[in-house]
Amino acid sequence: MSNSLPDISVVIPVYQAQFTIEELTGRIRASLQGAGLSYEVILVDDGSRDASWQAVLAACARDGSVRGVRLSRNFGQHSAITAGLERASGHWTVVMDCDLQDRPEEIPLLHGKTIEGYDIVLAKRADRQDSLFRRWASAAFYSVLRYLTGTAHDAGVGNFGIYSRQVVREICNMREHVRYLPTMVRWVGFRSCTIDVTHAARTEGTSNYNLGRMLDLALDIALAYSDRPLRLAVKFGFAVAFIGLLMTIWTVANRLLGNLDGNPMGYASILSSIWMLAGCILIILGTVGLYVGKIFDGVKNRQLYIVMEER
């Protein structure tokens, strides 16, 4: 590789973060310069409605190593990360959030671990500084994600990590529209490890991920990266059919034994059976429909994001 490439590219998706950009970029500069590492910072404004883009422009003016990318609308955090990854030129790329809960001072620690031959070093938040509800919602999200995808997901590991150029290239080659960096990182493989880092408390604003959005994201990821929901639908259908078969055998046997004489099956039991079977059918059709919808989105082959402005 050319020696003109920076040691580290820092990719940061930005959304509603006008008050954290100055401190964030200043701490990154101090941390990496203190470690003797050359760097570039790529701030991707994901359609913020506040003055985040103006804060990004100010950061670019203060530090020539900072670049800004403004998307035309909100495409989602992980599409914004993709926009940054595709512009990263460093030997190593760090992805981190803009809320200062991922501490820039941990970047040299992540980079130091790569010397041991790892292509991916993920930061594990050993002591999360979030509200009780936020921690509970995150645990629920990862539990659902683990179950639906059948793969291990650590609730303490998010986007914060450092990735080699080869890993970044392979992630960028993945063009699916449902993007979730931790799952994509697991899929590409390579040698990886996790290290414990200090997780800072949020100083500005609130998270844009509530429980509902997180569970929707878990379902999207499951549909994009696993066929387990379809398998569950098939198993559910077999279970209902088996229960129906047992009920039929029980009814016929009791009729032959005369146990049902004078006590014929009423409308309530018939209607209950119809509603139950109709519900099962709708669940299975809905699951298949969700997959068809994802296929429909995929065959459009639209771009993952649109850049409105770049500095």
C-alpha cells in the first residue's frame, strides 16, 4: 500500500448531533495525534433536521483531515456507514457513533490489538452507561435477533470497532438494502476479537432507537440474512395440522364409543376452529409476503444512498 494513505479512517454517521461534532472531532484529533497515527475523519450527515451539517462544515474548516458527506434524506444509520466506508482510504477503518458514548480515546487501544494479526477488533461495552429501559430494550432486541437469525449476537458489541481494508472492501461489495453492520461483519468472516472498552454516558439528546424500531430492525435483519422465519412458519403449520389430526381422531373415537351421543359439536367449536386455522394461514402467508416484499425491494436495484453534498 502507498505510504500516503492515512493510518486510520474514522467513519461516523451523524444524525441530530449538532452539539457533539466539535468535541467529537477534537477528541479524535487529540487521541490519534497523541498516538502518532495519521488519520482522516469522515462525517456522514444522514438527513439531520437540525444544524448538524453546519457543524460538520465547521469541523472541516478547523481540521483539513475531516471530510463531510451530506445525504439527500435519512437513509438509515447503516446506509450512512456504508457511504463513509466507501470513501475511507485508511489502512484501517474505525466505525463509531456520534453521541460520544463511543470514546475516541479507545481508538489507539483498538488499533494496538490489530498488531496481533486480527482483521477485526470489536469494542465491547463492558459497563453500559444507558438507562435501565435502554439496556432492557437492547437485550430484547438481541434476544429476538439471535432467535430469528440463529447466530450469536452480543448485546455489548455494536458498531464501534476497527476493520482492515480487505474487510471494508468486502462489506462494501454487499449491496443488499437491509444493512446492519454487526451482522455483515460476522458474515464476511476473517480473524476477529473483542476487547472491553469504557462506555460513556450520553451527554446530549436521546437515542433514536426505541423498542419498536429495534424490534422492526430485528425482523428486517432476520428476513434479509436468514430463512428461519420461513422454517418456523412451516413448523407452525405442521404443529397446527398435527393438533387438528389429534382432535379428529379424538372426535371419531368418542363418536364410535357413543360418548358424544346427545352432545353434538356446536357452532362455538366450529367457529373457534375456523378462526384458529384462518389465523395460522394468515401468519404463514404474512411471513411469505414479507420475504416477497424484500425480494421486490431488492430487484429494484436502487442506490443505497444519495449524496447531496460533499466537502
